[in-house]
Amino acid sequence: ISRSEHCISRADISRSALRVLYGLKDAGYQAFLVGGSVRDLLLGRHPKDFDVATDANPEQVHALFRNSRLIGRRFRIVHVRFGQEIVEVATFRGLGGEETTEEHRLVSAETGRLIRDNVYGTIEEDVWRRDFTANALYYSIEDFSIWDYVGGVQDTRDRVLRLIGDPATRYR
């Protein structure tokens, strides 16, 4: 969705989030504002936080921002701190396949719950790992467009909360 077709303005995005987005972009990585902040901006609300998704792996993000720290065991992410504000940066998650090793993905034998899930992928795979269509919206700092693979913009406008994928599987 091109810039002329939506209401999101960089003036409404925190300076810290913009520093992270432009830092990633200038280093040659894809950089997107993602999730609830995009949804909130479309609704004319002020987001409580800003999350970023990228094709840079956590170690590459950490190397770019000295004010960052790697966190997470199940899925590694990077927190970039600007005073009291933290911008969370996640690498695009992959769907993984049979070739995914135990080193990258670990499932509990008792519960079936993922304990570790460091399988990285593309934006096209990442979208299917998100929960709701309204949270699977990506704002590109490259051209200020919104990337919407699952109808999240329309669902946001209609005030509909829709799960991505099969609801029974998703809840389990």
C-alpha cells in the first residue's frame, strides 16, 4: 500500500524507532516497523511501543547498535535502549522444515510447546508466524509503504480481530 494510500507519517513514529529503522537501512538491511504500532498508527492512535522486523540476524543488529543487548532464549531478539525507551528488533522468523536442527528448534515432549525457535526466514515467512492480521502489518522505511499479506489493513479499518491460520491450531 503506497504512501499516498495510508495515513502513517514518520512524524508520529518515535525518534528512537526511526534511528533503528534508518540504521538498519543504511547498513543494507531491510527494516520495517511491525505489528501493533502500525495498527495503532493506522487508527490514529499513539503506539505504546515500536517493534522492528529485519532480515539482519540478532548478532548483526547488536553489532550496529552499541546501546543494544541480545535477549531471549526461545527466540533471540535485540533490545535497543534509548534512555527509558526500548525498541525491540526481531529477525524475520522462518517456517522451518524437516531440515531444521534441534540446535535451532526445540519442542517440549510433554506439552508440544516450542522451547527454542531460532529459525530465521523472509518477510513472507514471518507474516505467517504472527498472531492476528492487524498485527501482521509492516511499514517500510525504504519507501514508506505498508506491506500487508493477510488483509490486516482492511481488518483494522473494519475493527475486526482475525487470527492468521487455523484458530484451533493457533490457540493450541
